[in-house]
Amino acid sequence: MGTNSHGTVTVGGKKVNCEADFASDHVVFSGGRRGEVKYSKIKVLGTAGGKLRIEVDGAVMEFPLGDKVDRIANKIRKPPTLLDKLGIKEGAVGNFAGTPAWFAKPAEAAGLKEGFPRTPVPLLIVSVGSPDELAFEEWTRRITPDGAVWVVYRKGGHGMRELDVIQIGRESGLKDIKVARFDDSHSALKFVLPLADRP
């Protein structure tokens, strides 16, 4: 979940109540306007008085966000990239395996290498297609004690619910600390070794 706000949408010249959940790269509307809209399709009209005024599909919407208004507005104007959401900066050290083909170019540009590492790395991104492929114990041996594993999986596919992935990760001794939208059909969960278990 992101930042929630109750606001209004103007429909036919009348204001109707609407609720918005501002996530990392999209907003989910409910009430007078429903559905999920990517930030790239939203226009920011203003932020005066702590109120975010936006235009979505020609409709004007307004949400009181207070001191969060500029942060949310800037996020809409310049949505975070996938690498931003995964916390990957230029010069990163790590590996990725099994991920969609389109991910290779930006990942390698940032410094990551394709395939499983021979020695432990700070970051490992692995894509799986079924619960049987969740090899957390193996992945743990491939990251440094303070490293992280991002598990990428198809949402709703082959019994890969978020709660199932989290449970298997926890049973393997890891701690889930973040979730990110990988693309329209895939989600990603970040796991690390608990502080108490690090050498």
C-alpha cells in the first residue's frame, strides 16, 4: 500500500467523493472513479494549500495530502524506474537469473551480471515460475551476510500468491522487507537474513 487520501473527482460538473491509494508508480482509485492508473497517464495541475489537483482521462481530481503533496506530485511527474524501486543504483554489484529478457539491458547497464554468481554477492534477483522453484536456502548461500534476494514471480500464476512466497521465505530463515511491482504481470519480494542470524 502507498499513501491513501479521500478526495473528489469532478463528473459532469459535479464533485463526487473518491479515494486514492498512491503507490510507487501508479494510483488505485475507488469510489466515484475506479481503477488503476499509471503515473505516466496522469497530469499534475497544482499542489497549492497541500491539495493535489490532477487530471485523469479528462477528469479533474483533488486530494488533500498536506505535507506529502509535493513528494507525491514529484513522483507522478517523474515516476520511479524499476531499478529505482529495486534500490539498484549505477555501479551495483550483483546478479540476476531467469528474469524476463527485457530486464537484462537495464540490469547490465547498472552493473549487474546475468546468471548465478560463483561467490556471494550483495544482490541477487531471481525469477521463478512455480513454488517448486523457490530455492531460498540455495540463494542464501549466494549472497553476502548483509545481502538481499529479490524474488520475481508471476502474480496469480501457478499458485504463486504473495503470502505463499513470503511464508516459504520465512520458513527458510529469511525476512521479507519490501514488495515492488516488477511489471504488469510480475511482482517482486525482497528478502534478507535477519540481523540476529548474520555472522
